[in-house]
Amino acid sequence: MDIFVYGSGAWGTALAILLAGNGHDVTLWTHDPEKASAMARTRKNLALAGVALPKGIAVTSDPAGAERAQLVLFASPSNILRRTAKTAAPHIRPGTVLVSATKGIEAGTGLRMSQILTGEVAKECPVAVLSGPSHAEEVSRHMATGCVAACEDKATAELVQGAFMSDMFRVYVNQDVVGVELCGAAKNVVAIGCGVVDGLALGDNAKALYMTRAMAELAVLCQKAGGERSTCSGLAGMGDMIVTCLSDHSRNRRAGLLIGRGAPVALALREVGAVVEGYYAAESVCQLADRLGVELPICRSVYGILYQELDPAKVARSLMGRDRRSEFDYRWDGK
């Protein structure tokens, strides 16, 4: 299969390596001609230290290469996905399968990444989502990983499953696109907060409490938005939350760790040195919750730390002091 990948960061590059290893003809796109030239020459991406690009991957800064692709993969950061989709749209043939590997919710519109692709590209192109617990550093080194290919059209989800699946990269089909995408976006917010918990040295008990209750509120958000609660217990939900909250590879966790140790938010984001998706998702997730009438005490607390300069220690005490309630007695207002 001829596959074109928009986005040459760590994740796009890791997936390009995976796809090339599966025997596909892969072209990796970057908007920067100098970066394209350097990657083509050195067969390296500075975002993935120690990993070599296979010879079978072509690198380009020309978006027109997508014209011959049967599958187009988008792996740009969420805050620039719309811009990337606009660049790509004139070069995508009708009926081409589009896959979003970007996790986020667009600020202002509340749109999921697959909805952005559908709106910008159109042309009757089926859109699927690839999500799950998958650090680029490990995927690029062919370490065991499991993900979800989500699309309402099962045949498209199975096509994506077949394209990506290998002996070290398992892919499961899921038709709950809403749930898969909301989990992928919101877990980044939760991971920042989990880093804060570690930065405050609150302990393992607190971290387990935090993650479990965060997943409970995300399940309410998913169902209210039209997704399935069951998705939250799968790879796109709990699986992705575990790896993002606990791994040293996680940029979101590292940012939260710095904030919990006293670093100003702006400094923490700079120190991480790459896009911290949870920072953008915190605002978008809370805006979506407002529209749906969902409380989300944990995600709103992370938003307060990031955007309202709330003191992390005081926020933690506030969460611990919430009113008593039954563990599984959920209502849409969170009470």
C-alpha cells in the first residue's frame, strides 16, 4: 500500500518506520524543506535519538506526494492539525482512507481530530482513528505495543488494522470513534495532574486514587458526548492513561512533575522541549464539559493550575475535601 504521512515529529516518524517495516511504500512529510533534506541525508530524526530511518521511507516537504497515496496518515500536533489538513486537502484523491493519529480536541470549536479531517478534506474520504498506549520511542524500536483502530465503518477500521498490525504492534478494532478520541485527548490532561501528584510527593495511594477517579469522570464525559463507557476501560482509555500518567517518556507527566515541584507553568512547558498536548486539551475538554453539563472536578482542577495560577497543593486539598458520595452513583451534573 502507498502511504503518505503528514507530520515528521516523533510519533509520525515512529509510525512511518512501523508501516515501512510492514512492507508499505511510505513517504514522510515535513513542512520544513531543510529538515526534509537533513532527514533524507542523515536518515535520522532528532526527535528520536538513536533510531535510523529505513531506506524504504522517502522524506519530502512537498505535500503533493499524497496524490498517489491509498492511505494518508495525519500525525501533526493537535493545535496545527487543521492547518496541516488544509495543506493536504488539494492533494488527496476522493475515497482515500484518512487516519488520525493525533490526540486532542480543538480549542473553540470542540471538534475532535477526525471531525477536523472530515471537514477540511471531505471528498468522501473515510476517516479512522489510531489511538492507545503507544510512546513513539518504543514503537520506533519495535517494542511490544497495542492500539485501537476506530471507525464507525467496520470495514475501514479493519483495513487500518491490517495496515498497521505487526508481530510487535497489535491493533484492535473499535467502532466507538467518539469514546476513543475523547479518551485520547483527556488522558493527556489527567497525565499532567498525575505528574503534579508526583511533584508534590503525595504518594502512590494518592496517585491510584487520582487516576481511578479521573477515569470515572471521563467515562461520564464520553457517554454524555455519545460514546461508550466501555471504551474507557480499554486500550484507548485506561491503557493510554496508565502509560501517559506513569511513564518517563510522557511529556505531559514531565510537565506536571515540574509544576508540582514549583516551576511556573510557562517554564515547565519550555523545559519539556516539545508540544505538551494536555496543556491545550485542558481548555478544550473543559469547554466541551461546559456544553454538555458535565462537572469534571479533576480536569477542571488541572485547568485551574495551568490557566488560572491555582496553587497545586491547595488544589489537591480541595479535591480531597469534596463532599461524600457513592463511588458508582453518577449523574450528569457530577453530584
